Amino acid sequence: MKTRTLIVDDELLARERMRQLLLPEPEIEIVGECSNGREAVGAIQEQRPELIFLDVQMPELDGFGVLQSIGAGPMPVIVFVTAHDKFALRAFEFHAVDYLLKPFDRTRFQAALRRALDQVKQRQGGDLDQRLSNLIAELKSPPKFLERLAVKANGRVVLLRVDTIDWIEAADNYVDLHVGKQSHLLREKLSTLETQLAPEKFVRISRSTIVNVDRLKELQSLFHGAYTVILQDGTRLTLSRNYRDKLKQLGFG
């Protein structure tokens, strides 16, 4: 009997890559593909897969949220897929749940698949369910947010305290960290860095900007629901209308 398998990843190329690797496998039946966490929850409840390749970082509902949302009952075997979440990797290893670190090659994928299929075949008395339940409980504990960032400056790597950052600007696959009159480039996507910053301290005010709420001085209304955000040093940023729900986090709602 084939193992019912679900692919969940918000990146189309990643889903296609996993599908190509799974299609030749005689023991695998792909029952669906999902591009976000909410789709995944519905597909899991409807399709009842035995094995899921689950991306960790997705918008709105991430891989952790998917596990928390599917509720009680037999838990499918999970192979987590992640880019660089080191904390999650340690948790997965501790609970004997496999993972794939992007970018992965065919050999690593095959090793994860073989281990997952063994778990499907040999699971005993809910032992895997208990390990996954333990993992979910651990993930529900208060998250640990970044306190320092390692950045390059004048040929050196220095530790930058996160609370000294005034605001952050997206720059393709980098972010520009503005600290007083200085700025530092860090190779990281804005959306990824956002998840690692304390939400009560750093608030995203547009697709390309995150601001430190402790640096706020004034808010001025513009046309069409947008606002000008003025920092203590006089820097003027724009809070776009699509981010008006952030006003309360900024202390102006």
C-alpha cells in the first residue's frame, strides 16, 4: 500500500522540486500540494495524509501553526523543510522528527524520505504522536527573539544590539539596518528578520520598512489612509494604508 503524501511549501519551485523527487518513488502517492498553511490544514483534514513535507516559514500560518491547528487524533509523519531556523532544527532533532535544510540535494532528500517511510511503517502505540505533541508544546512556549545581530563593518564582523536599531529597510535580499547616522547591510530578507524581532518593539509599517517603536516621535495623516511616521532624529517614513492595523502597536490607535 502506498503512503499518502502531502507537499506544503509557499515557494512554487520548492514544491516542484519535491514533486519531481517523489514521483519516481513506488511507495509514495502524492495526494495534494499546498502553498500556505491554511490550505494545508484543510488538506490534512480532508485527505488524511500519512506523510507531510512541511515548510516551516510561510506567511499568515507557518508550519508550527499548521501542527497546532490540526488538533487531536493520529498525527502524520512530518518532514520539516526550512531555510535557516536553527532553533527549530534543534527541536526537531531532539524529538526525532526529520528535516530538510534548503537547499537540499537528492541524497539528503532520499535519506529523509527513507526515515519517514520507516516511521510510517513502524510507528508503535502512538509513540510518534507523543513526540510530535511534545514538539508542539515546546513550540507554544514564549518565543526567543533576537537580541544581537552579527554585521560586517569596515572589514570586521561586529555584534550589533537590536535595541539600538532605529529602523530597517528592505534592499532586495538584504536589509539596511539604520542605527543613528550609520547603516549596516545584512544578508537577510525583511520578512524573515521580522519573525525574529520582538513584535512589541519592532513593527512593520510597509512592505519595505520596519520601525523601532521606541524611536517614534510623531504621526501625521496623509491622503488615502497613509501616514507619515516621524522618528526622534527627524527621519520621515511612510506607513502605507495596507498597514493601518499597525497603528495600535505603534501606540497611536
